[in-house]
Amino acid sequence: MSTSRDEAQSSFYSPFHAHGDSSSRAITSNLGPAPGTSASRASSHTPNTPQQPASRGVGLGEHFNEPLRLHVWTSKRRWTHAELEREREEFFETRVTGRQEIWCTLKMVVGLMMGGDLETAQGIIDAAGVTLPRGDLISGAYDEMGNFYQMPELVISDPANVISGSHEGVIEDAKTERGEEIDEEELERRREEKGKGVLKTGDTIKIKARLSDRGGPDVQILLGKDQNVRVLARKVQEEAGIVGKGKVKIAYLGKVLKDGEPLPSQGWREGHVVNALVFP
């Protein structure tokens, strides 16, 4: 015969039944929602974030390559088209590193870009196997062998403030009349005459120059370590007696040196002979 206590325990709403059911619910909740429950259905509607493809690293023999684009810049100096053309010609004629065919390709590309034909320039770059890390030639270029090629701004493109039109001819004529190149030489000469350019023994280098218009003898010049190649060329002219009869350019190891820089900064080693190229 059932007692009142037994009836209470068997009742669905009794506290005894609620106590036992709470333990089973705790265990069930720890196991997670069963398949097909509302929690499972809710999670199925959570938007999935698309996975990004893994980026491929660049190998040691590879370089980033971007499409060719124009380089725009402004110069502190006012250049004329004629001056820039002379600078470009001298630059490409005096390259001694890298492959000559790549320098010729880059020269052609620069010309096409300045003419506005960017598409053809890009095609030549691709055909030559040249890669551009940033698409701008000012950041340099690589050939297929990994050689790096870099050019200054004035070689890559004309500055935005280039002097053009009727003003260019007037300025070129004015520079010729003023003789700006002669002024720089004249400044060096005057400094020497006034004693400001007096050379101390420890600050001098002895240079042997071989003239291209004669078989010998070589000309020996005493020059300050910080004096530029332009001063050396003038002294060679004076020593060889060719002042006013021709122009002298100094070359070393097959490369025509820059007039505005000293010999040591351009790779010359003491005791080596330089070539004095005499032009009529």
C-alpha cells in the first residue's frame, strides 16, 4: 500500500522529482546540445568567414614585379631639354656594370615613356625579362640573372618644371654667353691665386695622365684630394699645351669620369694612370 511519501516522490511536480531532474540536466548540458536541437539550428545560420588563400613567399631568385608607370618629380634646378638629353647620353654611355643589352633596353624604354607610349615600353620590359619591384624605374629594375639597375631621376624623365618652348633657346644662349662652365674653372683658379686653394703636401695626390692625341710622354699633375676632375682636366690642358685648342675629358678603367667629383670618390686608386681624352 503506497504511502503519502511514495506518492509525493512519484509525482511529476514534486520537489523530489525536480531535484533528481536538475542533476540529469546539468550532465546533459555539459555534453552539449543534441543534434537537431534549436541551439544546433541557430549555429547553422552563423555566417562563415571566407578563408584567405595563403600568400606565396618570394624565392631568393624571384622579385616582385609591378606594371610600369611614369615617374613624376620636380627639380630644384631649372633644366632645359637639351641639358637633360646630354645628361642621359652621358649616363648610358658610361655604364660599366650589369649587362649592356639591358642598359640599351632601359634607354629605349625611357625614350618611349617620354614619348607617351607606355604600352610599348611595358612590352619591351616584359620581352627583355626585366622586373620592376615597384613599377617606378626610380626604384630600380632587375634582369633575369638578378643584376640590379638603377637610374637617377633626370635620366628617367623630365622634371615637371623643365624649361621648354621659346624660353629654352634664350636660356641656352645666355648660359653660353655667360660661360657658366668656364666660371666654375675660373673660381677654382682664383681660389688658388688668392691662397684659399693652396695645397698642403699631405692633401695632394700625384696623377699620371695619358693623352689620347699623342704617343707620350705621360703628363704628371699634382692635385688636391678634394679637387674635382674638372680641375684635373684643366691642368692637363695647361701642362700639355692644348689650352684653347681642344677639350679634355678624363677617363678611368673605360669610364668617363664626372667633372664635378674628385678622383678618389669615383674609384681611382693612387698610382693608376688615367686617360686624358682630347676632343677638337
